[in-house]
Amino acid sequence: MDISRTIAQMKENPGFAKNVGMVLVHNGVVRAWSRKGGEDVTFLEVTPDLGKIEAIRKEFLAKEGIFDIIIEAKSGRFKPGDDLLFIVVAGDLRENVKPVLAELLDRIKAEAISKKEVVSA
């Protein structure tokens, strides 16, 4: 995802200027170390459930003050430093946008993405 281009396209929506005061972006990347034991990560295999991600996205679009949400979840084998998950949340006030991004990210990671770390021995 080209974040600048995505936000520029979002701004083309006629309601953007009237309804948006904040855009937050999450750009998840592969860590070079495992959260479990700190071992070096060789690669990460990721499988997103795109249907579930879309269902969660729609649920969060209905939250107060949220104007738009764009999500890109990649599938496949990735090395440390590779982009995995992009979330862009646009809304009226930071009190509405910040918690939506945090909760949305947690739900997607817990419910809609499976991953397998391969670490060096």
C-alpha cells in the first residue's frame, strides 16, 4: 500500500473535509526477533481471513465519528522488515479515532490472521 496515495484518494471523497479531523495509520512489519523467546526470525508465514477482516471493518465503520477504514492484509511468506498489515482509519476527533484503530488492530490480529514464525536454530 502506498499510504500517501491511499490518504490522497480518501480525501477525494466529497464528505472528507466536512467529517475528518484525524487520519491514523498502522503499518505492521515483520520483526527480526520472536516475541516468544527473542530468537532471530528467518521468515514469517501469514494467512489472513479476508472475509473476517471485512466483517470486522464494517463493524468498526459503524462506530461514532468514523468516516472510513481501509485495510490491506498481505498473505504469504515474508522476511524481517517486510510490510504485512496496513490499516488507515479516518474520523472526526482523536477521542473517536484512536481507540478504534487500537481495538480494530487487536481484533484483526486475534480473529482474522494466522501466522507461523520460522526462527533460526
